[in-house]
Amino acid sequence: SSNNLQGYAPICLGLEDFYIRRLYLRIQDCFGRPISSAPDAWFDVVERYSNDNNKTLKRTTNISRCLNLGSYNYLGFAAADEYCTPRVVETLKKYSPSTCSSRVDGGTTDLHNELEEKVASFVRKPAAIVFGMGYVTNSAILPVLMRKGSLIISDSLNHNSIVNGARGSGATIRVFQHNVPSHLEEVLREQIAEGQPRTHRPWKKIIVIVEGIYSMEGELCKLPEIIAVCKRYKAYTYLDEAHSIGAVGRTGRGVCELLGVDTADIDIMMGTFTKSFGSCGGYIAGSKELINYLKYTCPAHLYATSISPPAAQQIISSIKVILGEDGSNRGAKKLAQIRENSNFFRSELQKMGFEVLGDNDSPVMPIMLYNPAKIPAFSRECLKQNVAVVTVAFPATPLLLARARICISASHSKEDLIKALEVISRVGDLVGIKYFPAESLKP
Ligand code: PMP
């Protein structure tokens, strides 16, 4: 329990910097009695997101200003944006924060229709449907598409929303080794013969689910190879682009654009608006038939309140900026910047001797700590030097593969990145996680 929680203001104005308040908790049992020898615990909460250079915040000893290396604000749209923010504010006044209705009971505004058209054309699919939450997009759609008698083949590191959606569908689930197309083929071959017509199979439907960029690995999906396998075995493809849409590709259109994949080869394209677009919600894009089917049958569309109009406006506006439809070249600059920032940060970390996972161009870069005991020291020492990083451990990763997960944004300046690298280098020496000494990296 804490009597300090009124200090927590979850208002998201911008994510390059944030303030942290340390909350001290007295650990009690369910009758409110202090648990005998347990010391007071503490945790840090994000007090206030701001890009206002600390003009308004009263400093107290508990609050420090940190550089945020953990947020998914890949293009910086979650900070006050000169094009998006005034339009979001106008929408808030015109429509209010919520429609208070489901899509089919009066919760569809012109903005919802515009958003779906915009998303479909952005991801180059005939149609799209949007939901108020990215997590729900996966977990509610899969049970509509798949059922008992269908087969889901899922990458072993797919996100929990996919895992839960798959489990909830009642379909049979098989897992293939993370990002290994030859193992996917093995699993498919166990289930059906290559080239076997759909009508002669033991499964009503087979769907293969992958992600564009894996959020704990920073790795790009081996999409061309996976599509080739799916075509050979006539399996449907489902691609979650939560971390890749808007973040990679020449015009921000995700891994398909980056890897030269025709979106016609992906049956179901899923993504979230909580990362590159600085908003909330998720989408499914696909054929008109698929989207119409979902609109008539998906309970999360029929029975849940529609996505908030200001959130919808934020997405529409940020896509317009990405595509240059705001009349500026800011979108193109942001895309070039995130790529440059990511590749710079990754290569500098590697030069310092850190083991960094993931691929070039990916803004997600896990630094391996391995031993979970190194987590508290690493994050605490970074935080002491005003750099906030997210650390990840079991059960999100295997027990001995703990890591710090850096997320790079287009809105990090070069000075920010250099400062962060200096801090991470010092902390890396202190904690002992430079596995490749700099001399050994010299040619
Ligand atoms: N899919 C993936 C791959 C994710 O990483 C996440 C969350 N980070 C989600 C879905 C859920 O998205 P949201 O946070 O927008 O609900």
C-alpha cells in the first residue's frame, strides 16, 4: 500500500524524457499488519512525461530527470507534435474522449471510417478494421478466425497476446523454432504433405503466425523464406507488425517494404498504434471479405467501445506526417533519423564489447546480461546516471538469458545517444557485461 500514489500522473505529453517518483511501500498482509522482518520496498513509477525542459515540474529529492531508452515512441509522435497535437485537441473538443458506444451501436464516427481507409492504404491492403487495444486485436481475432480442427503454427517467441489468442481459439497449436523457416517446414511436413490440396487435409485451416520485429530480440522476421514455405504448403500467413510498422521501411511501411515482400503474400496483417504512431489501439488489414467477416462476427468489434476519437485522430495525423501529406518532409526525416540513430547506437555498443541482439535497422536492441542477478545493478546504476532502460528477465526470456532492452527513437538527439552510450559503457564495466573486450574486436 502507499499513501503517495496521488503523485502519479499518467499523462503522456512526450516520451523523450520522463520523471520518476520513487514510491516507498510498506509490505502488509491482507489484514494491514506489517509483514514481520520485511524491509520497506520501493518501486519507481513514471511521474510525468514531458518534453518541456523541466519548466513546470517542481523538483523534489525523489524525482530525477531521465533519458528514456525504454519507450516504443519510435518516431517521436507521442511527444507534442506540431501537426498531430492541435488536431487531437480539436477532436477532443468536438467528439469528447470516448464514443461510449460499440462500433455497431453508434460508436462509429467519420474518423473511424477515415482511420480504417487510411490504415488499409498505408499497409497496402484492400481493407482494415481497428480496435481500441493492440493486445485485444490479437487475442480477440484469433478465436474468430480459428477453432477446433484448425492448426496454428506459431513462432516460439511470439508475443503473449498471440499466445493467448491462439489458446483461446481452441485450435491445435504447434510451435516452430524462433525465426527458423526450415523448422517451420518440418512442422508443416509433419502435419500435411507438400502440395496436398486444402480439401484433402486433416485440418480445416492452417495459419502461420510471425512478428515483423521481435520485441525481446530486436530481430527482423525472415519473412521471404517463411512466405515461401507457407506457399508450398498452402498455409495462411499472419504477421504482427507491432514493432515494425512505421518504424522501418523507406516510407515506414514496415518489414514488407524493408525486405521487399509483396503484401499480397500476407493474408492477415496485424499491427498496433501504440508504438510508431504514438497513440493506442490496433488493426487487422486484409481482403475485403476477411474484414467484412470480422466486422460481422468479432465480439471485440461488436461489443467493445470503439477506439477513442482523439486516439484515432492521432493515428490519422501521424500517418499523414509519415507520408508527407502534412505538406512537410518531417515524416521522411523522422524515418531517416530512426534508422541512423538505431544503426549508430547498435554499432557503438558492439564496438564497446557488448553482446547486442537483433539486426541492423531495428530500433530494438537487447544488451545481453545473461545472469538475472545483474539486472538490479544494471538498471539502478543507469538510473543513478539518469538513463532509464528496461530490463527483461524470466518469464519473458529464458532464465539465463536476461537482458537490458534498448528502444531507440527518431527523437533522440545525437548528444542524447552519446551521453547514453557513455553511461552504459561505465555501467557495463561495473557490472561486468562486456563479453567481447574491445581489443578482441580489432581486425
Ligand atoms: N503484439 C506485439 C508483438 C507486442 O509487442 C505488443 C505489445 N508491446 C502487442 C501486440 C500489444 O500491443 P499494445 O501494447 O498496443 O496493446
